[in-house]
Amino acid sequence: MGMLAFFPWLILEEPMHVERFWLTPFQRGESPAGAGSNEQRLIDGVLAPFRFAHGPVNVATIVHFEGRAWTAELDEPARSDLFVFSQLVAFCGLAAREYCGLGFNYCNASEFSFIIQGFSEEPSGTFFSVRRRDGFKSVRVTADAYQVLAPPQATGTRIRLDVALLQAILSSRGRPLWNRVFEAIGPFLRANTDSSEMALGAFEK
């Protein structure tokens, strides 16, 4: 089974290499694998259900490990590393935002939603599990019916990252400081979603 790791609502200016991770711009029908290639067709198919209010996602950001294919299968440790990395990317994107001016450099945590999607060579729909109090429920949705809409606060604007900060945090892994830093990032991201479902005072003491 192939797998694709991506930020569906995140648009970066250019490819970015940080330690063993790559952030690569996706453009439907063109990149990262090249127009007409089978891998590009598969990537286009995985991202096909994702939509903004104004239309389908044609530009996004793919995450992969250096030296591995964009759609390589990922074991559990690799998936865990990617999810940790996605949290750090979100934090460092928020660190570079600007609050004043015309708002072109403003962003929120919702724009850094991260997904690892497994797929077959010839997908005919989407299969996923829904958590329940008594276990899980399996759901299958046909390809023509399945859509994933961006939250209204995810605008699809181009976002900058504080790369120096990202590198510094990654370099702290394995040190006593790491656990304290990473545990603080989660609540910070939840408090900065700009979602109307998050109470403004939820993280105030």
C-alpha cells in the first residue's frame, strides 16, 4: 500500500529541507512527480477530495523523508516522526505570522492540518474508521461522494515558516528540554485554531 503525507491547506513559497524531512509544494497535474507520471496521477487522486469553498485544492504541501519516494509506505515509527514534525511545522508557521498590516502574513493552526493517507493503486473510494464509545465503526464512501472541505478559517494563503526556530527545536530532541517543549506546543496549537468551535477562554486561567 502506498502512503502520502501532506498538509492539504498549507501553501509554501518553495521546497524546504530540514534535517531528514522535505516539505515539497504540490501542484495538481504538475508536481512534485512531474506531469504525466503515474506517481503524479496517484498523488492527484489522493488530494482530489480536498476542497476550499471556492474550489478544489490545486496547491498544497507534501511531506516526505529524504531519499524516499513521496508515496512510499510508512511504518509506525515513521508515521509518528511525521506527526511530530507536522506539529513543529505548525508552531514555526505561527511564530512567523504578522498581526498588523493587511493580513497577508497572518495564519492560524487550522491551516496546518496534517494527514497521512494510505491508498491502493486503483482507488475506488475512501474507507475509514469512526471512533465510538464501544469501539470503532467502519465507513466506506465512494469516490464521487467523498469530499473534505477546508474549515472556513483556513484561507489557503501562502505561509512562511521560521526555519531557524524549526531547526533549533528539532535539534533539542533527546535532551531533557525536549519533552517540556513538545508538551507545550499541543495546547498552543489548539488555542490558535481560530475555530468558532473553540471557546476563547478555554485556555485562560
